[in-house]
Amino acid sequence: MDQLFDFELTAELLDFPFVRTALIAAAILGLVAGVLGPLIVSRNMAFAVHGTSELSFTGGAAALLLGVNVGHGALAGAVVAALVLGLLSRRSSEHDSVIGAILAFGLGVGVLLLWFYPGRASNKFGLLVGQIVSVDFASLALLGGCAVAVLAVLLFIYRPLLFASVDPDVARARGVPTGALSLVFAVLVGIATALGVQTVGALLVLALMITPAAAACRVTANPLKATVLAVVFAEFAAVGGIVLSLAPGAPVSAFVTAISFFIYLVCWIISLTRGRARRGVASATTAVPATPR
Amino acid sequence: MTVERDAAPGRSEHTRPESSVVSLRDATLGYGRRVLWSGLNLDVAPGEFVAVLGPNGSGKTSLLRVLLGLQPVTSGSVRVVGESPGRGNRRIGYVPQQRAMEESLVMRGRDLVGLGLDGHRWGIGLLGMRARRERVDAALDAVDAHGFADAPVGRLSGGEQQRLRVAQALVSDPEVLLCDEPLLSLDLANQQVVSSLIDRRRRTANTAVLFVTHEINPVLPLVDRVLYLVDGRFRIGTPDEVMTARTLSELYRAKIDVVRVRGQIHVVGAQAGLCEQDHHEDRN
């Protein structure tokens, strides 16, 4: 257990180029996940992100079998999944069941595709839990390019998207194209998810996309502050998780999820204590205000 | 409280249709074979307060959707602030029904109002942040909402949320205010607060108000004219003209009595719950 925190070994390992590449990849991912996260939480899309990430695994598996770049396959799978989920479930009441149905089928297809693949088992496993230390320069370039594209589009649609996410009825009345925006956002989330799948794996992408944002949303109601906090939390989890995993040589995902969950727990406790204090204040001052003249 | 009224400020010289901010000519709205209303002619003058009444499904909310440009009329013509209704006309303000907002919603009252100002614009709006802040502050002041503008909206009471809704609708300085049951589920005191905020706006800025409601009494002192919709039929006139046993009996094609008690109007005999609704308890 004492080898869990071997600082000398950690420092030594940080000099390796592949570790540096992994850290850069994690930092990019943390930024994208942190920026998208609060909007995902506001739109109740956590399960959709989970579904998209699993389906990017299907895309990755298909790419593995076809002999093309697994990253591209995962990206294609996630975008297709995001579009299908966005188009099929316009009504929120059936949103979850549509995701559930497609998710199960997609995973089944992915398992079948992996079974067809004659290669080594570790490749298969890597798709599920992530292999950030295997990120090479080409995939780093893809990651960076995708991140820039996602952030640029998001910057452009941010205000109407926020409006449509937190106040859809009035947004529609004010002429915001809410349907088109949710499709575009679904694609952005799909791309970011596919990037996440390659670093922390399909099963653990929620740890970066959802948990930091959910934690941030617990401690502030200011959308801008929530975004900044979510980015900080996600960076901390992604980069910190890799650094901590170096010395023991343990799976990155275990550390990333542990850190983000710990942050969530702390924020949850903060919101609990604050909520109690606020309720106390509120009950003392709920008198109806005087009629303004 | 009196039901007698004199004309709204400036109304007499604004009855010419050219000056009306909302104008429907022979307008018909239907879904498939079902006609919600037809042959509707309505002109709303600046500063006029028009209450839109009628049972559920009579097309009150659909009228607002038409004016917002979310739904085309089947036939006839519609003009709003001199234009045909298009999505997102900035000169139209909209106050929706009070609906409980999720407690975990990541939004403060200030953000809700700000989105009413520029939420439809592309980009993130880093330019003009100061001017934006000033306008939002002014709108918050106008509804006396500074005390809770920085709290999460989901934790506010229904009355506080609805005051923010009014600020959100007014921050863009609209010429027409469309209100869809804005008093629903508010208690009496808050109904009064919210309706007097709307009234003050139309008096100071001459904003026309179309006010969809089940219940005329909370706004009766403010109403210039009533548009009463029942089953595709309608009547337009002052409350004294429309809210009579004879007119409503014709509209409903049933025996309706109208009782006036202490300045309030009570409609008796229309199908239960269609015309009148009990005051709801405020959500807390």
C-alpha cells in the first residue's frame, strides 16, 4: 500500500514523453467535459451521455474489426448515437426508455463485433476502461482538433443553448430554435464523449462529463461560476487521476472516478449544510412583500 | 372596487386600427377539422389591457402562440407591432404560467431576467456586459426583486418566481405583453402584486397587455376589454358588455347566471371549473 504514493517514482515517470502526452490529453478532455457538463446536468442528459459513451464503444469495436482507427470509429459511433437519441426522443417522458432500448442493442452489437475480432484481449479491454497512456501524437492531434471545434461551436450557441436548457418555454416564445439546438448539442456531447472513451473508457466517461458538473451545480446557481468550477474539478480529476496512477501502475480510471466522486461528495455536503442554513433564513422572511405602487 | 371604468389612458385616440399593436382580421385557427375560433377580428391599442377568457381548449393559449409566431393561423391576417408574427419578435414580451422550477436548477433570478434580454442572441455576449447589468438591475428594481435576485430560482416561492417572470418579459422593453395565466397557482396577495406590476408597466410605458386567464376577478379593475372564447364563438367588449347573463348564455348556449358580489363577477352555471377557479395556495 505504501507504494501507492511513491513521489520519487512519480516524478521519474512524469519525464516520459508518453506520460506527458497522456497528461495533455487529460487536460484537454477535462476542459471540454467541464464546459459541457453544467449544460448536460441542466438538460438532464446524464443517461444520454452514458448511452452515447457505450455506443461509441460499439463504433470503436466496429472500427477495430474493420481495421480502421479505433478513435475514428468511436467518434463516428458516438455522433450517430447522439443524433439518433436526439431525433427519437423529443418528448422527455420517453427519453430514458428510448436511450435504454438503443443502449442495450448497441452494446449487444459491440460485444458481437469484439467476438468477431481475432486480435488480443487487451485491445478489447482497453476500449472499455481506457488506455490514456497509449495516446499517440496522431490521436492527440485528433483530440485537440475535436476539442477546439466543440468549444468553438459551443461558444457560438452558448446563450440560446443556456436559455433553451434552463427555461425552454420562454426560450421558444422568444424565437430560440430549441429543437435544432438540442440536436447540435447532442452532437457536441457525442464528440466529447467519444474523446472521453479513449482516455477513461466507455464505462467511466461519466466520471468526467457528469460528476464534476453535478458537483459544481450543487454549490452555485450562477451558470458561469458552475462552468468554471466544473472545469477545475474535471481537470483535477483527469490530470490528478493520471499522476496518482503512475507510481502504483494502477488503472487510471479508478483514480479519476475516485477523485471526481470525492469532489462530488464534498460539494454535496456543502450544499446540505448551506441548504439548511438558507431554509432557516427563508422561513423567517416568507412574508408577502408589500404591493408595489 | 368598482366595475365601472373610464377608457384607458389614451385609448380614445388609439381606436384606429393603424395604431393598434395587435390586429387580427377575420382570423381562423383550427387543427384538422376542429376549429378553435374563426372570423376573429381584434385590435388592441397601445396601453390597453385585454383579458382573454374562456374554458379550457377554447384556444386562448393558441391565440398567444399565433401572436408569438409559433403557430400560423388557418386563414385571415395577423399583425403584431406592425409586422406579421415571426419567431422571436423582440417587441413582444411573454409571461408564462407559473410552473414549479426544479430546485436544483442552475440559475439565479438575475440570470432568468438576463436571458429575457439577450438569451436569443448567438455568442456568449462578453461585450456590453455593463450595459446589460444595468438593464437587468433596472428590471429587477421594477418588480422589487433585488432581495432575492441572487438566490437559485428553484428555491424561491411561486410569487417571487412570477415577479422575476414579469421582469424577464419587461427587460427587453416590449410594446406588447402576452401573459398566459400568469396568476395561476398564486395566492391572492401575490396575484395582486403580479397584476399590479403588469398594470404599472402598461400605464408608464403604454404597453398593450393580452392577459389569458381563467379568472377575471383578480384583474377586473385593470381590464379595458374582454375577449371571451367558447367553442369557436367569441365576444369582445368591456367587462360590463361581455360579462352578462345574456351574452354568456349565448356564448355557452346554456343557461348562465352572472352574479356581482362586492365588485367581483361570478359566473354560475357554466360547466364546473371552466370559468372560475378556486384560488390556489401559494407554493412554498
